[in-house]
Amino acid sequence: MKKIEAIIRKSQFDDVKKALHQIEVNFFSYWDVTGVGNEKQGHVYRGISYSTTDIQRRYLSIIVSDEFLEKTVNTILESAYTGNVGDGKIFVSEIIDAYRIRTKENGHAGIN
């Protein structure tokens, strides 16, 4: 099993969620986060300068079986892409085991 952590633009979240549901990744957690990125300059809107060093993003945490890893990562890459600085990052790590509390199932059965 793998854990996929994705940090994406909030504006792309609905597209990513819809795309994940289409490939049958139906369970994941997400929350709003603030981070610091590579963009160093501010933006000016109506004569007021705004700092862009603190960036509002959405953080997704997804656990998938090894077979679903590539498909899930590619889906996020395609649906979160805008081509602009700040599209986000994806991290993948190994999961030793997973348990469903209600049924006490573990492994692949624990995440489906």
C-alpha cells in the first residue's frame, strides 16, 4: 500500500476530486493548509500590494493499493495542472498496514 500526499491549488480541488471518483478512488482526507512557496514577488490588485509568500492550498491524503498508485498519481497530475507556478506537489510513501476499525479487516480489505 502507498500513501499519496498531494498539495494542490484550492481552485483545482473540485476537478481533482471528480477525477479521483472517476477512477474509483472514493475515500481520502483533505484539509486547508497554508505554505510558503518559491514565488517571491507580490501581486498588486487595485493599487494594493498583496504578499504571495503565504500560499493557501488544499492538502489531500490518499491511501491506495500498489496497483492503483500510478493511476492515482497520474490522475492528480492531470486534473491539478494549470501550467503556472504553484500547481503543487505530490509525495508518495510506503504504508505498512491499514485496519478498518468496524470489521477489524486489515491490508487491502482495510482500505476498500
